[in-house]
Amino acid sequence: MFQKRLFLPVAVLVAVMFADAPFMILAAPYESTMGLVQKIFYFHAPIGMVMFLSTFVCGISSIIYLVTRRRSADHVAIAAGELAAVLGVIVLVTGPLWARKAWGVWWSWEPRLTSSLVLWLIFVAYLLLRRYGGPGSDRLGAGVAIFGMANVPFVYWSVNVWRTLHPKTTVVPTLPPLMRGPFWFSVVAFLLLYILIVLIRAGLERRRDDLEALYLAAEDGVDHA
Amino acid sequence: MREWVVTCFQRMRLAPAMSCLVAALVGTATLHAQPPPNPASPPPAPATRPDQQPQAQTPTSAPQTTAAQEGFVPVEQLPNPQDSVPAPRLVASAYALVWLVLMGYLYSIWRRLGTVGRELDTLSRRLSSGTRRP
Amino acid sequence: MRFLRTAWLVTRKDLLIEARSKEILLTTLFFAVSCVLVFAFGFVREGRAVTDAAAGILWIAIAFSGTLALGRAFERERQSETLRALMMAPVARPALYVGKLVSVLILLALVEAVVLPLVALMFQAPLFDHLPYVLGLLTTGTIGFAAVGTLFAAMLVRARSRDVLLPILLYPITIPVIIAGVRGTAALLQPEIDLPMARAWLAMLAFFDIVFVTLALWTFEPVMTE
């Protein structure tokens, strides 16, 4: 899919986008009620979207791994799982930072933030399993990731109803055009960055697999000597 | 292809990479050296509401809802303005956090790649040189 | 029908062993009771419980004792390597899962039969007023919890750090079950009873059960085989 020569230009593009983003964000109009603090939205929301995407990537590559036993699927799964946890940390810290100003409290069990918390817990548990589960934890982890992915709608629905007592019709407001630009710019920037990091992290896993194979080969050689 | 990507990242030297990043930041800063076009001049305190509203905002009852406030259950009382943390500090810490976490994660991958690469080199050298323990 | 027969054989084996030793049943029961008592000391003030505490404590006691029961049930399999023997048998693997699931459910049902009246007593909660709804919530919730728990416990039988990994993996994934169970039960306990809300939570739990039992049946074999 990605050609070799695409990597460097994409990496440069991402760097430039991230360098440019603060200025685009500053240039966007102030939101009426929240003022400056709403600027956090320009990276909190895209990172939240990419985090949800990462959980699905992890789940789907886990399914592929269980069905086909291809190692590359497992590498992508662990990369996506780790990134889901890392991006989750960012979402869960920038959320309260924003909430403190907008709502006056650090944490208010807001539906989306709480769902992100639960999802983050699931994927931290996934990482713990892969790290401390011993041999065979790749398949076990795949099972957990699939369950985690399948759980997303349930978590969201139950937290939503729990928090607000009555299911409400969500009105999706349109962003004013001057805000739309920086927002989608950030989304694209983070998406590209995410793809790059997943590639690199999956490559690390592949190196580890190669190292394991070499160790085994070395032991075999010693045995046969 | 992926091999090349990973090797590239592994061999990347930290100092030149950091200086490139800083240069990019400074470069785009100079490009944006004029004041921001939108006259959003009122101070960034949540109490003041600037009059100019972009027309495309969905008209609802005040306060106007945005994607940020969707799903928001309002708090009964807001604390006194004196108690709250000033907004620029929050935004700056949020932004700094994003950079720190992302850079920290990339750095940890880079370190791990280095360790694995070194082990791979030693091991393959040992295998190819044919050293065997008696 | 071989599937059902295999499942029944596995369940029968577990129930027979349990009937003879009663080890898991008694220890889990005692643990659940002490759990409820500890919460009672924490949440009851001047002889009155904090409102809504009863629903939460009921479900927390079920979650904690369920985790314990699952761990113990599969520990027994591990010690005699019987799980591997079962996996080598020429039967459909999902049938093994269903068999273990049913035996865990029966065990938990016995525990809940004691915990439910105990919570109603200690927290003066009118849990028996709308018994069909309460039983419905308990059944669907326990099925959901046990469905995920049986799969994870079976997965972890050969893993390291399995004792601590089971709750770490199980609790985040069963959070929707806990939320639904607690809110549904609370809707039945509050002064103005909210039956539609309880029904909504019941429906969500039933849907959760269907989805996750199906998912567990699909993933049991690929995850368990070498």
C-alpha cells in the first residue's frame, strides 16, 4: 500500500502540519462561551477520534491474526493497542484540563470521556496481558482486543444512559466555517502521524520476532554442535 | 518497504532531528508573522461574550452549543472566577502534554529499536562467525 | 445434539465434583457474604443505608465473588491438566465452553440466592417487590459476566500471573454489565419506581449476552488451540 518513497515526504508533511497547526488554531475565532480554553478542542477531539480508530484497528487485526495466524497482523495489533493506550492518556488528561474551565470541575462523568476511560482501561489491560502473560499471550491478547472492540457500542450506550438518565436525541451542531478548517486540519495531521507511528511500532515487533528466531537458531546450532 | 521505514527511524540521529523540528517551527512562525486575521480581540475570559458570531452557527438557546458541548450536563454552580485556573495556563499545559507524550513515546520506540538492533547485530555476527560452545 | 450432550457432560462433571467437595461453593458463598458485610460497615450510618447503595453493593458482591469462583473453577482444571485432556477430546470445542459456562452459572445462581435476601435485609431494600424484574436483571447480568469470565479464565489457565490478570481483564470489559445491573436494580428500588428504565436496561443486558456469548463461541477455539 505505502510505497517506500512515500514515507519521507509524508513524515516531512506531518512535521510541517504540526508546526503549522498552532498558528491555524490561534487564528481561529474564539468560541463564544469558553474563550481561549476551547482551543484544546482542536487536538483533544482529533486525538479522541484517532484513539477510537486505534481500538478498531487493534480489534480487526486481532481477528485477522486469529484467523490467518499471520505475524504481521499481530504486530499491527500490538502497535495499535499501545497507541490506543498512549493516545488515551492524552485524551484523559486534556479532557479534564478543558473541563476545569468549561464546567468548573475536573471530572464530571461526561459520557464520552467516561467511555474513553473504560476503553483505555481495556487496552491497558491488553498491554499488561501481553507483557506479563507469558508464552501464548499473543492469542490471548487477540481475544481480549476483539472483546474490547465489540464492547465499544455497549460501553458508550450504557455510560450515556447512565449519565443522563434519559436517552437524548443528540443534535450534531455544525462547526462554524472558520473553526472547521483548523479542526479537520488537525484530524488529518493526527491521522497521518498515527499511521506513521503504527508502521514504525509494528516494525519494532517484527525485529523482535526476528531476534527470537535468531536466538532459537543459535540454540539449535549449539545443540547440534 | 517497512524494513526501510524502520531502519530509517532507527538510524535517525536525535540531535539533527530535533534541530529540524525546531527549524520547522521557527520557519512557520515567521511565515505567520502578521496578526491573526479574525478580530477576536476580547480577553479570553469565559465571562465575556464577543458580539460577532459567525453566521453558520446553529441557533439554539443561549449558550450556543458546539460540538464541544454536545452531551454536556451543566453544572449547577460555577465556582468563583478567583478560584479557577487561568485559561492560558490550561491550554499551554494541554498542548505541552500532547507534545511531551507523543515525543516521549517516539523516543521510547527509538530506544527499543536501538536495543533490538544491537542484539540482532551481535547475534547474527556470532552465528555467522561460527562460534560454538563445546 | 452431540453438542448439547457434550456440554451437559462437562457441566455434570463439574457439578458432581462440586457436590462432593462443595469447596468452591462454600468459599465463594462465604466471600460474598463477608463482602456484603464489609460494604454494610462502610455505607450504613445510624442504622440507615445510603440510598442506592443496595443496588451497587449487590452487583459488586456478585462481580467479586464471580471472579473468585471463575478463578477457582479453572485452577482445578489446571492442577490435573484436565483442560488439556478436554481439548484433546474429539468433540466440538465450543461445547466445552458452554459446559463450563453452565456450571459456573449454576454456582453463581446459588451464591446469588443467598446474597439477594442478605442485601435486602441489611440495607432494607425492597428487592422482592418486583421479583420478576430483579430476577431477570440478575439472570441476564450474571450470564453476561460469566460468559466473558469463562472465556478469559479458560484463556488464562496456562498464562503467567493468571490470578491477577483475570480481574484486570474482566472488570473493564464487564463495566456495561455492572452499569446496567446497578441502574436497573436501582430503578426498581427508588421511591417512584421506573419500570420502563428497568426494562431498557434488561433489554441491553439481553443484547449484551447474545453478542458476547456468540463472540465467545467463535473465539474459544482459535484462542485455546496451540
